[in-house]
Amino acid sequence: MGKVCEICGKGPDFGQSISHSHKSTKKKRKPNLHRIKVKTESGEQRLWVCTRCIRSGVVKKAL
């Protein structure tokens, strides 16, 4: 399983770095994911969740 937010589906972003001489190299930007305990209908689960979902209150942390 690749590291993807299990709430919103945010995953890695691919692009290119371009140097001053305009030589391009491949680049991969990874999302800021945390493995936290989340309250769900079926109980508490440990999920990979991005920090944007945590901050916005989409997920409810389990204590």
C-alpha cells in the first residue's frame, strides 16, 4: 500500500526541478501523513491521515 490519506485520498505529487541551466530532474513531493487513532462507526482504527484533514476537523481523534 502506498502512503495515501485514507480520508481524502491525497497522495504523492510528481513534477520536475529545473536548474539554472534548465536541466530538469524528476521530483516527488510526499504528503504530510500521520498514523493516528480515529473514531469510526465500527470503533477505533489506526489510519494514515493527512494533516489538513486533522486540522480541519474532518476526523475525530480517539483518546
